[in-house]
Amino acid sequence: MRSRGVLVLAVLLLIVLAVGGAAAVTYPWRDPGTPEQVSRDYFAAWRGGSLDRMAELVADPPADFAAQHRALSRGLQVHTVALVPGPLVQNAGERNRARREFKVTRRLAGQVTWSYRSTLVLRLVERRWRVLWSPATLHPSVTGFAVWSLAETRAAPATFTDGRGRVLPDGGPLQPYIAAMAEDLGDFEADTSGWAVEVTEAGRAPQRLAVLGADPSERIRTTLDGRIQAAAEKAITDRSAALVAVRPSTGQVLAVADGLGGMNAFLGTYPPGSTFKVVTAAALLADGLPAGGGVRCPASVVTAQRTIRNPEGLALGSASLRDALAASCNTTFAQLAVERLGAGKLAGAAASFGFGGPLSPGISATPASFPRPGGGAELAEAAIGQGRVQASPLSMALVAAAVADGRWRPPRLVAAGRISGERQRARPVPGASALREMMRAVVTGGTAERAGLPPGTAGKTGTAEVDGRRSHAWFIGFRGDVAFAVFVEGGGSGGEVAAPLAARFLKALR
């Protein structure tokens, strides 16, 4: 009897194991235990069109998760989807987070294929690995619910390359800029047809992500540097940030990493905040105040019936102009602009840095603007980059480049000889030598001291106030023959947010 009972228990155990094994085989997606398994099951569900299974593997999927996928598929008339995952990556010290880059290829309208790369991010959530989904998983340029469209278009028969002749990728973050270059050049016939992929999000201008199916024949060399572009894209992963890099000695645009959308690294304008103090300092140097000249930096000052305050009650008392720039004393620059410079001298300095004038033919960009202040209070605000002063990341990169080179140069995005129309001439900026020393002090002992910037970097932080919203974060600077501007919309402190992104960018170049 005892042996018979043991035999019965053994048979029951085998049945349980067999049923459990069958369950594991039949439902492998239910609760995989590794990021490798989760990503593999997610891609398998995506290939099979199972949005419900995909949502099960997402941590807190949005209510419109399926609707966002269907909007893309219907808008672009997707016939097939192919996914090729790359290797799983887990950085040292990030045991609870992983990522997996993948290439997605879609057949659209039965006519053309569209390929690009995106990233699947995974995280350990309540002891289970799950996908951290965002609209960027669908396409890196998307930040929210989007309306997708596919339309026949006339495509310019040209291939754009970087400065070394390597073809720039279609569908990447540079695509809107490439399309704008093709339109701006306008000196070859658009005699081939193609399909335009466009996306529109609420509150943003439509973006053209790709033109497919054309038969390019002409190669147009741009000024972009593939190595610097890769470093910029690696540094700017925030969807509300941008980085523009230029070569001070030529004005050539070396890199554009734009998470703002709508080409706003070139077209968008924002208050530059304290980065504009570089221009105000140039005006003071031109007026005879040396970098070591004595100034006052109280915590607050009333000038022209306008109270100006320093952040966090900063007060240096007596200081040099160099120290005031390094510490970013609002009170110093506002008071000196009103009591020493006046609107005319500050406007003249701003004009020498490209404010108020056109940039270059052949480049779609909004010039920086410095409306002449109408009174002392407005002048005090303008001197610290507030009020009506506006600039794009491109324009502020050109300010940094002008200090590095001693001359403001118009930007150039395509090789010389392709641009028709008169180009702006290079012009000297006041006090460049002293400004270089002062901007180095910002990094070695000022507001960017703790940002981790590599030796030899000079720069200026900026925290631009915006009514009713979080301040914008800025950092402009240069190192060697690379000047740049980093901008984070609503980022807060320039020293704490934008300057570390610049450090990441520069370290990637070494």
C-alpha cells in the first residue's frame, strides 16, 4: 500500500510538471523575467500586430497606446512592418534599466519602404521588467499623439552628405534641415517624384520626416561633421533640448541636434537670459571698462525704477567685471547698462554679434532680435537677456563663435559656391580677447564650475525667465575650433541643466 501511494504521488507530480511546462510554452509573454525576454516578446507581439500583448508588457501604458499605433499605420498606409533589434545594453550601475536600439522598416502604400532607428527602453518595475513606452518609441521625432500622412511629392534629385562626403541618413533628426536646404538652394530641377512622410502634433508645426522613392542623382556636400553630429545627438536625449555647434573660424554649422521639433534650433526664438551678458560685457569693454575693472554686485538694485535681483540673494559687493560675469550678477550688468552704456551702445554691440540683421541666404533661420529699449527699465532687462530680446540656439552659438574667433561670421550649412545672393560679411566684435578670459572664468570658478566641463572650455550659463512657465536653461561656449549653444526649453538652471549637457557633448569629442 505504501509503495502504491508513492507511485500515485509521482504520477501526479509528473502531470503537474507537464501542465506547467505547457503553460510556459503557450503563454511566454505573460511574465518574462529578464529584459532580453521582455524585449523579444514585445517585438514578437509588434510583428504580429498584437497591440494588447504589447500593452501588457508596458509599464503604465497610456490610454491611447493602441490609438497611437493605429494612427501611424492608417495615416501612412502601412502594409508590412519589419523589426531588427540590436543588442541589449545595460550600463554599469543601472541594474534596473536597459535599452535596446532597433531598426524598423515599413512598406508604405505598397510603394516605398521607410527605415529608421529608434530605442526600446526597459525598467524593472515592481520586480518585473517592463517597457518604458513613449511616443518616441514609434519615431524619435515624436513627443505626443500625432497625425501621420503620406502624400506624393516632387523630390529634388539630390543626395546630401556631410563635410567628408558621407551620405546623411534619411528619416533621422536632420531630415527637416535637409529638406529645408533642398528648398532653399532651389538651383536644380525637382524632376523626380517621391512620397513625403509628414507628422503633425498638437501645438507644433508639421514635420516632414522623409521623402521616399526619389532617384537622387546630385550629391550636395554640407558643412556638417559626422563625428561632431554623433556627439551632439548622444548628448541631447531630452525631447525639449537642442544643441548647435559651429566652427568659429569659418561660421560652418558642424552639428544640429534638435529635440524641440519644427526646426526650432534654427527657427525658434527664446529669451537668451544671462548668456546675453556676453554681449553686454562686450559693450562695457568697448566703452573702456577693463575686465579687471571694479564694479558693484549687490543682491538687488533699483535702476530706472526697476528692481533687479540676483538669484538666491547672490551678493559679491565690490568685484571685477570678470568676477561679475563669472558669478552672473544681474545687478551689475543691468545697472551699468542704464547708468553707463545707454540704449545706443548696447544696441551697437548687439548688432556686431548678429542681432537685428539677416543671417545668410541658403539657410532657413530666424535672426536674433534686439528691439531698441524704449526706456531705462526696458534697457535694464535687455542687458540681462530678458524683456524683448530673442535668439535661437543657432544665433547664440554664433555669439560664442564670435568671441572665440574675434569676428562674427554668418552661418553656412552647405559648401561654398552653392549659395546665390549676397552673404553677410564677417565683422569684428569688441573686446574678444578679454571676453575669452572672462568666459574661461565662468567655467573655472563661476556658475559652470561644477558642470564637469573639460579643461580648456570657456562659456556662459543662462537661466531665462518666462512668464507663467519654468525658466529656460542655456549654456554657450567654445573649446578649440568648436563653438556651441545648448538650450533646454523649460529646463530651469543653465548651470545645473544645460552646462552638464555641454560637458557630455565635449567629452564625446575627445
